Amino acid sequence: MTIGPIDHVAVVVRSIEESLPRYAELFGLRPGRIYELPAQRSRVCFLPTGPDPAARLELVQPIDGESGVARFLSVRGEGLHHVCLRSTDLPADLAALAARDVELIDTAPRPGAEGQVAFVHPRSLNGVLWELLTPPQT
Amino acid sequence: MTIGPIDHVAVVVRSIEESLPRYAELFGLRPGRIYELPAQRSRVCFLPTGPDPAARLELVQPIDGESGVARFLSVRGEGLHHVCLRSTDLPADLAALAARDVELIDTAPRPGAEGQVAFVHPRSLNGVLWELLTPPQT
């Protein structure tokens, strides 16, 4: 098993640009790059929270009403959306999860804002939407 | 400003004991100590997710129907509850937040399962219940 540590915790927001100044003002957190993800009908921004390159916050903003993130925002409002754990071997970890009857949203790795990602359905473990991420090769 | 990194992400669960085997089976995560917190009418268990002592998951289980965590479980079911960021000077950080019109649930540090903690109301920033934690002196 190659899962962990926490890479990021994602928060759905109405507007990244309107939210970022408050993270700086309240917590002293500075944003990284903003990624435009038209295929996911969203845009995201990572905020490092310390010297470790993992342990980031991710702000996720829907760009229209057509995504799961947009539905989340419409139904529940802004708030915690998912937790991302790192995987050093995502295909093997997904196969191991599938063999344990875990409900995978993505049965194969797909490109994320950074690296390769796959999501696990909240029904699988404690109502949490889990993301697994293999960071890009550096 | 002395806030960050992420110390833990908390998940409300019906039963810590029934949840823990699944974290081991699916993610290879082993639990730390279980804390009984009668004053908070809950019990919690931390699961390290990597070599960094921060970046943990926290499972939170209400022990009766009388807490905010119990109400969360009753209304929303199991799921993500709060994000905890470390603070090296909690009284100063709380004063700075109050000066910026942040709605504090705890206006002064109080004992948590570990160290001193204070919670910030979700209305203050993107619908997220934020916890600030100064770890115990080691």
C-alpha cells in the first residue's frame, strides 16, 4: 500500500479571486498557480500551508452549472469538498481498492490539475470524497 | 501571522472502531491513540498519513446526541467536518482574527485532545469550520 500523506484538502468556493485575499489576511497563506480546467468545468488554486509541498489547501470554483462541483455549491454552499491522498503507484492502488469492493469514480488514472488522479466514491468510506494523486515527475 | 501547516482533517464517523479497519485495509493507515473527551461528548482518533507528524486524519465520534458533532451526524451523515491549522501563538492569532471581524467560536484557547485549540465559525471563510491548534510542548 502506497497511499499517503495528505496532499491537499479541497474547498468549493464561489470565486477564487474573491476568496484569496481573506486567506492571506486571516492565515498568512499565499496562493500558488491558478489552473483553468475546462474539461472539468472548473478552475482551481492551491495554497501551500507550510514548508512541506504537500499539506495544501485547494480552492475549487465551478465555471458554469454543469459540474458536480457546481451542484455541490448549489445544494450545500461553499465548504469542504474532498481530501486528496498521495499515491506512488496509482494503477496498483486502484486495482487493490477495486479488489476490496471499493466504489471508484475513476477506474483508471486521469490527468488532474497536477499529475494523475482518481476519485473514490464517498459511499466507500465515511462519507468522504477521497482523491488519490500521483504528483507529476519532477 | 503564525498559522499553518495543516495539522489534520477531521471526519465525523458513527463508530471509530468500526471505521479503523477500513482505513488500514484501503489506505494502509494505522491509528494512533483514541482520546475520550467527555466534556466534548465525543471521542477522537488520529491517523498519521505520512512521516510528517502533521497531516493527519482525525476520526470524531459523538458519544451521545448532545453535541454539535452529533447534530452534524444526524443531519448530514458521516463526512468531512473541519480542517485544523497549526498556530504557534494561539492567543495572538485569535486576537488578530477578532480584529478582522472574524466570528470566533472560541474567543480564547481551550484544551483539545492534544494541546490548545480554538474554532473559527464557518461563516468567516468559505463555509469551512476551521480549527487552530497549538500542539503540546514536547
